[in-house]
Amino acid sequence: MVAICEACAVTAHGSSYSEKSRSRRENGHETNRVPSLAASSTPHVRIAENLEELLAAYRLVYRRYAERGLVRREPGGILYSSEFGEGDSRTLVAVNADGELNATATFVEGAADFSPEAIIPWRMLAEPDLNRRLAGVTCLAAASSAKGPSPVAFFALARYLFQYAKYRGFEGLVISIHPRQLRFYGRICPIVPLGPAYRQAKLGNALAVACRIDLDSESLSRIAPGVLSWFASPISPLELSRPGISAVDNAFLNQYARRKSHLPTASRVA
């Protein structure tokens, strides 16, 4: 459920939330604590609404990936792919009470790139999975830490990704994560490794393991009740139905990612 994927859910590097999360026993299940929906520190997650927000999100992703040596410093200053603006793909932004960008993640519709260089490991799917409606998650990044979103921001993004996937009728998510994150994900969602660990060529040969997260009722029943109730806490259909990136903005961002000149950096979203 969380993103959980093109690596969101997520990127191929270790994250602070997996190292700092505390677990507890609940109804016989070991689970991670999840933040309260009413907590003032919980950021508001929504679909990016304009070009300024999109630029801020993908600049953040580029900066964090470059800081960790996962991508080369290339002209453009953003990390972007045209598939982010197609179909049911959506860019999510988590903003604080002041409207400042806290974290971001990208939901990618369907299998598109089966090449060995692809960050979302579509090529690792077995034949039965190729006939299922699966989505990828990638570009998880936080403004406050190069290691990943805080637990509060992570779970807020995860909740939205989970509900958006269910709202759009997806059966599961495909992600690449660092092998040491498997235990953490195994406590909060029904995650299934798709093969042995491998190196991601497009992310500085970072170590990763391809995974699938199933969203059917039987799989979700294996999640601790306290965690599942967080992910299932309803989000308004009006929020979930917001449009994705326009064709004009998609073309601009795709071209901009390859330009040598940069627009002024923006870290605030409306």
C-alpha cells in the first residue's frame, strides 16, 4: 500500500523511517505505529495541481537522488519521465500547514518499460501478473531529510497511494526497495519479493529488490488491524478524482528535464 513503488514505494536507498520505526504487538500482530489523522504534524497529501508544484516536487526528487549519488548531475535539475503524465499516473505532494512542500511520491499507471534499465521492475513480473492491473510507485523524496520522509509524512503518502490505487481499480503495486527495507514493509503491507536483489543501473547501481504489493481483500486481511484502519481511513472522492498532469505540462516537463537552463527554484506550493 504504500508506495510504495518505481522505486516509492520506493527509491532504492535506505530510509530513515525504516530505521527509526518502533513496533508493537496488536491483536497478535507485530506492526508499526501509525500517526493520528488529527495530529497537527501530519502533512496534507494531495495531487499536484499546477506546473509550479510539479517543478518543486521533481526538483526535490532530483536533488535528493543526486545527493546520494543515485543519479548523475545532468542538465535540467529535475527527475522526470513522460509516463508520469499519462493515464491514471499522478504526482503527490505532502504539504505542511504553511503550504510548504514536505515530501512527494509518484504513482505510475501500468507496465510501460520492460528494459533492464527501468527503475520500476516491470520485467520481473511473472506471466499471471502481466494480466493484472498493477501500478508502480517511484520518486519518493522528502524536503527535511535526504534519507527519506519522516514516519508521519511516509504514512500520509502511503495512505493516499493506497486509497488512490483502490479508487482507480488497481489490484496491486510494483516497487523496488533496498533489501533492508523488506522487514519494515512486511510489517505494514502484504509485500511479495519478485526475485533476488539486483543493481539498478539508472540509480548508480544501487542495490534493490523488486516487490509486488497486493491490494485484494485476502492479502489485506494479513495486515495488523491498526495499520489497515489507517490506510483505509477515507479520503474524499473529490480529492482522489483530481486530474493528473496536462499534456502541455507533460511535454514541458519532459523537455525541461533535458534543458541546460534552470528556472528559479521553488520550494513552496500553494
